[in-house]
Amino acid sequence: MLYVCPTPIGNLEDITLRVLRVLQEVDLILAEDTRRTGQLLRHFQIARPVESLHEHNEREKTERILDRLQQGQNIALVSDAGTPGISDPGGFLIRAVIEAGLPLEVLPGANAALLGFLQSGLLSPGFLFFGFLPSRRAERLRELEKLKGLTYPIIFYEAPHRLQSMLADVLAVFGDRRASISRELTKKFEETKRGTLSELLGFFAEHKPRGEFVVTVAGAEEEAEDKNEDDILLALQRLLAAGLSRKSAVNQVSEEYRLPKNYVYDLALRLTVED
């Protein structure tokens, strides 16, 4: 059996009794970082063999792991924090185990995306978990263009050094929607900030981002309200300030508000002159 075992994302008390039992009983524990997992195991006085399984060796190790499972061994898969395979190593191995017809059991446990979503207050019957956007801006903008029409909240993960550029791009593509940003979930300095994307971008321009972030962004409105000229000018100004070219800003606003491009372009020219 391959057991997929969630581990705490911060507070060690969040580990389940079932995960502890499995970790104590398996023949081998596969860990994203053996040092991090070693600390967890020592804390709970668990002494089992541990091997690394991370993004750089997962494919080459999978065949040997399948052999061990076929021999009747029980193996636990853990990542540094949260559930393996969700924006963490493990997905390739899980698929290989299923394709080989070997037994698999996923245990419930800690998950940062769900915590961040619930803390956001942007609750709806549906949501999309996206995870990390691409680090390259052009690729990130292309992905955001695909997502901007969704009418339910979207959950992203982001690293501190990319948070501000990511927020700026989401603002440029999505518009100034409501959003929530959580960091250090379940830890001593847990914090959630809520507001519009522009407000949150302003906050982190003055406060250096620290920790790992869960960003929840409200979905698009299902029916766009009628927009007057001032609304269109404000939308253009916001996109230009975020770094978009005049052409890109005009294309986005005309599409979003379903207006002729030449009309929006004339407004953009007036905005440039007036500013």
C-alpha cells in the first residue's frame, strides 16, 4: 500500500492520529526533504527508514518504489507540509501507482488552500484551486487571461519574492476585485489581509512580504453592470498604471465592457492628454 500522508503546515498539533499510526507502521517513508521530515519524526518519536522523493528524482525513483510495493511493502509519502501532490512532489508517483493497479490510500489532513479559502470570506458553492502561477510574466499573463471569466473564487499559492508582481498582474487582467491574502497559516504569526487587489498591492508595497502565501481572488461578476464613461476611464487608468501598453489596455477594456475598440481608444487618448 502507498499511503499519501498530509503533514502539518505549521502547527504540529494538526497531524492526525491516523497519519501518526501509519508513519509508525510503514516499511519506508518517502519525504520531499529528509531533514524537515526528520524533525517531524523525532518530535513524535517515530523511527522508520526515510528516503528522499522530490521534483528532481521522483521520475527516476518511481520504478523502484513500484517494485517495493509489488513485493508487499507499505510505503508512506509525505511532503514538507500539507498534502503531497498538491503543488508539491508526489503526483507522478501517485499516477504511476494507480496505472500499475497497486493499492493507494490518501489520508485526510492539513491543506493550506482550504484554510486560505475559508478565511477569505469569499465563499461560494464552487471554487478553483490553481496553485502557483508561472514565474515568467508573459506565461503568467496568458494563464490569467484564461481564468478571468470564471465566476467563482480562484485560489493561488505564491512565494514572498513574487507576491507583488503576481498581484499587479492579477489586478491588470482581472480588474480591481475583492481578494484575501493569508500567510503563516496555523503558525504563531498567522495573518490574513482582505480588501481589493489594489489595496492589498499597496499594503505589500509598504510591508515586505514574508512567509508563504495563499491568495484567494473573487470570481468575475456574472453580468457586467452598465458602465459610464468615468468607469471606463478609471479602468484604462488602472491598467496603464499597472504597466500595460495602451493597445493592451484598450483591447482588455473593450472586451470586458463589450465596447467598440475605436471608442475605447479615443477615451484612452483623452486620458493620456488629460494626465
